[in-house]
Amino acid sequence: MMLLFGLVYAHNANMRAGLDAAAAGILVGAALFFSCLGGTVAVVAAERERGTLPRLLTTPLHPAAYFLGVVASQLLLAMLQVFMLYSIALLIGARYHGSLLLGGFILLLSVFSYVGMGFFLGARFARRGEEVVVALSAIGVPLLVLGGTFFPLEIMPQGMQAVAQVNPMLHMNQAFKGVAAYGMGIDELRFELSFLLVFCGLSLALGMQSYRHLLAADKTP
């Protein structure tokens, strides 16, 4: 996707800002969505399908260690994706303009939010691996479109813009694009950062509660 967007923007120097924003949008909107959220749902669904969670409960492994292990693995995967995508983006002419520390903080909030929601969806709804593909296909594309991943929110109809305001992906995109493509700081992104902090906390709480519920169900004979 990054190479494709590079070809689209390469012929027009006036569109360089669009290339910078595209790199941020692809990373937060598409790459992390499908890897961190989709990957977490797939892991939980696979564990349920194979019946390995009840066996884990009979080992000395603390249930929290499993949860944190999934979080750590998804965080490592996210770091690799950031490195790979921005390596390609920089090679084709994209630039990162803002604070690396603030950008990293936004990415961290995004990853934790996706993982929390992944645990929630996986523990509550996904019982087989095939369901993961169906669910991501059903909800992923609308969320990507309404999240401003591929084009600006301003060109959408007013009704779609209003609906998009409740899409967490929109605020992830706006926050990271603001830093990466336009060099914005904390003051300019105060609303997006506040939204992401609240959503991240809610996602992790839902994910942990759903994980506990799943463990309790597996303990029941």
C-alpha cells in the first residue's frame, strides 16, 4: 500500500503533504488494525478452538501472564511494522515532521486500544478462526473509510462525518497524522489525545473483563 500511494503522489510535488499523511494513515488505520486487533482476535479464537486455555489454567502460569504476553507480542509486531513501513515511506519521499516521543505515545495508545478490543471481540464472539476473517471483513472496511485512512474526512457527506466522530480509528489517524505529517503538538491535539486515553482505558478494561469471563467459563465443567 505504501508503494502504491508513493506512485500516486510521486508525480506531483505539491502532493507531498498527502504522502506524509498517507504513511501515517496506512500505519495506524490499516497495518495496526489488521495486525493488532485482527491478530489478537485470531489468537484468542485459536486458543478457544483448540481448547488450550483450560490446559493453561492447570499450569503454574498466571492468567495475567498470558494476557500480558499477547500484549507484548502485538507491541513487538507493531514496532516491526512501524520500522518497515516508515523505511519504505522515507525511501519514496515521505517525511516525518513532528515529535518522535509524541508519535510513539499515540502509537502505543493505538496498539493497546486495538489489543484490548481484540480480546473483547475474541473472548465474546469469535469461536473459530474462520469467524475472524468474516468479522474483520465486515467491520474493517467501513471503519477504515470512516477513520480517514485513505482520504480526508472533509470530503465526506455531513452525515458520514457525524458518524465518523464516534470511530476511534478517526481520532488515532488524526492524532498521528497531525504529528507525523503536520508537526502538531500536544496543545493542538488535546481533544484527540484525551479521546484516545479514555478509549484505551475502556478497551483494556473490556478486554481484561472479557478474558476473565472466558477463563471463568472454561473452569466451569
